[in-house]
Amino acid sequence: MSPVRFTQKPGWTTGVGVAHACPGVSADRCARVTTWATNSKWRDCADCLPRRTVAALRPDGIAIQLSLVREIPLTAKETTTWPLRVRAADVVSPFEGLPARVGVYRLFAQVKRYEVYALVLFGRSKPTAGQLAAVNTQLRTARLP
């Protein structure tokens, strides 16, 4: 299974985890691969809830985690279009397991033949217009396999 690929942009670092079977099932039934991008430093495993990354996230920081899941049968109830777009109204805080100072955008939806789990973390509970513009610019570079 191939991951989402971000185009390298100045000020951002990206990384890709290893494709693997979903917990408790065979890879034929469910496979997953995670990609991340941040304007800070990624400090966690690709699939982890990025607690250490969040702990070090500056107020202007952004961390994006995108997992592609190929599951039979599909379980996502929503569908969405690509590229993803984050709006201020979609950002919540607090989010379970993370500090209240962090704003979170989360989505689990079907995109084409994949299920996508998206987690976008902002270094403040309400992202600035500049942060929203930056994350949406970065998301526009994300290419599905």
C-alpha cells in the first residue's frame, strides 16, 4: 500500500511510516500507512497520537497526520473530496488526551477507494488565519497514490 505524499515546501518536514495490517486483522482485510508533515519537529511514531510533538508545538506550530486505510468492507460513514480543507469552524479544543491549548481538526471519511484518517494539530486552541492558510496550502500538495 502506498502512502499520501506531500510536496516538500520550505519550512516543513515530512515523513512516512511503514504500511502494515490494521490491529487484529490480516493485511488482506485491512492495511494502513501514515504520512505526516509539520512546520515544527515530528517527535513520535508515524501512527501514534503525537503527544511529544504536541508538547513541543509552538503557538504558531502545525502538525498534520494523514493515514490511508484500505479496508474490506469500508467502515467510514462520510465521504469527502481531495484535497482536504480545514476551516476554523472544524477545529475543536480540548481534544481527549491532548492539552486544551491545542486546536484539533479530525476527520475519518472515504476518499475515492480509500478511507482517510486526518488529524491536524495547531499550537493554539483557535488557529490564526495564517495557520489555516498554511495548513490548507500544505494539504493541497498532498497526493493520493
